[in-house]
Amino acid sequence: MMGGMSSSQRRMWGLLVLIVVAPATFYGVQAVLPHAGPKVLTLPTTVPITTPSAEPRGPTPAVTLAPPLPTQRELDAMAFDAVHNDVVMYGGTGFGAAQTSSHATWTFDSGGWHLRHPVMSPGVDAGWMTEDPVTGSIVLVGGMPPGGQALETWTWDGATWTKRSDLSAATQNLVGMAALPALGQLLLVTSPSNGQAVSDDTWTWKGSSWHLEAPVTALPVEGSTPVLVSDPAHRRVVAVFTGDANSRTETWTWDGATWSPLAANEVAPFDPVTATMAADPRTGDVLMYVGGGEVRAGSTWALGGTMWSEVDAVSPAVDTDYHGSWLLADKNIGRVLMIGNAGRPNTLNVLWVFTGTSWKAERPSVLMGPSG
């Protein structure tokens, strides 16, 4: 048959043989050879992965506060009013759709939260409050929106607010306030807003206006914004802040005339927006609660003279970011208080009382004292 074919026909038959026979031959050979199976990639032996330990969250509150409650907020100002035996809270703002500034005044006492309706009310945002050691009134300093305007001063007498003089320097950012009862001083620290200054400005309250002091040593501007507190047991004001590049923590004191660094041991660097301080009426120590930053969430430290020590490493997780909550010294019951709970912004629905070694959630009735 092949002999009678032309050369072109023979090439066609040869191509058909390659197409049909060659694959069959290949798969037939594969069928009789041993099957090696897929190649398995062997990974090198590695060190077992260690699951990180969970961040301590602190105790769960055994009791919470009953309504009415303020809406969740941060950037509020709080102070303990020893004359009227209650906590005063002004202002604050929420998140998202609720991110509108509140100019409401609330008080908290042995009966819980109370929304007040003063005849006059400030319109300032992001204020700071503390008690005037001379008159006992609550002094509020804050800025009017938009920023860059003079800081206003208001006083609370337990029923209404009264407008006082503005700070004489308009280009100032509020740092903090604290009292020095032994000298009848109310201290205000501000920082020039031009960003070029190397030190903060220190002011003292004269009952109706602020006076700019000229201390031999000024509080330096470095690292973070300082956190201020009254330390009446040691007749001073304490300022704590992280140093340059958050490398360490510095503690400074005001003695009524000038600032000086305190030879205290260092506390781990912390985020100043999550720290708040108050003097413990029972021990005379300064307590600092840190709700975040470089130390674990919810830790409490004490400054006894010149030494810092951690007194409660597993404190309750409370939102102190941007002053959602504050430490408050209640001289009536001789304890330090904190109102708040975990989560942002602060829910303001738990009253925590420091026992000396740990925090305990209490009912408001615990605040009832000799005058309650």
C-alpha cells in the first residue's frame, strides 16, 4: 500500500502515526514505571511560636451607677468640690455623630449624677478645673472655639458660674492647674503656642485675675505635656512628664516661687493624655493612674516623698484618654476616686475608690460622710 503512495501521501501517514502512536506509547511506559507521587517540600525546623500573654485588663466592676448618666465623653473637666461635698464635671465631647461639644454642668454625690441648670454657663472647650484654696470655689480655665483665642476663666459656687478675667496672653495653650494650699496659691501652667519656646509659663490666681510669675527656673518644654497635681502633704505642686524623645520620665516640683527637678526614680515613659493624678488624703502620697502608653493599661503609681512605686499593677481599665476620667481627692471620706469604665469615650458609669492597695467599685452612697 505504501509503495503505491506519493511522497506527500507518505508524509501524511507518518504524521498520523506520530499523533496516534506516540502518546499511547508514552502513557503505556508510564503505566509500568513506579509512580513517585508529588514532591513534598520539607520546611526547616523552626523555634515554636509563643503566643503572647494577654494584656491584664483589671477587675470587672461589681456594681455600676444607675441612671441618669451623662453621655459618653472625653475632654471634660472634673474637680472635687470640698465645700459642697460633690464632684463637678463640665463640658466634654463624644465620638462620631456624637462629636459635639457639651457645655453642660453635672455634679456627682452620694445620690449619683445630677444634671445642673445654672443661670450662667461657660462656652469654653477642653477646660481644666481645680479648687481655689482660698475661697473654696471651683475655678475653670478653658479656650473658646476656634483655637488661638484667649483662655477664659470661670468660677463655680455650687449653683452657677461667674465669668472672670481672660488670661492676659492670648497665644497660650493650656497645660494644667493645681493648688498649693499651704501658700494659698492656685497655679496655672500654659505653653506659648508659637512652638519656639523652651519653657512653659507659670501663672498664679489672685482671686479675680492671673499673674505671670518669673521663677528662677521655669518648667521646661520637652518630650510631653506635663501632668500636674497638688501635693499638700509636701507643700508643693508636682509635675510629671516624659523627657526628650520619650526617653525617660521626669518629675518636677513647684515650691511657691520656682520649679526644680525632683531626685525621684524614673517611671516608665507614659502617654500624658492617658495619665491623671491626685493626692491621697489618707497617706499623703501622690497617686498617678496611667490608662495606656508604654506601661500596661490600668496601672497605679504612688510618689511618697521622692520615690515612685507601682502600687497596683492590675488596676481597672478606665478611659482616661484626653481626660475622659480624672483622679479626684475626696477629703470628706479620705479616699481617691475615679469615675469611669473601659472603652472610649468614657461611659462614666462606675465609681472606683482606691483602698490603699487596689481599686474597688462602690455605690455612690459610700461618699456620704459627716456632712452627707
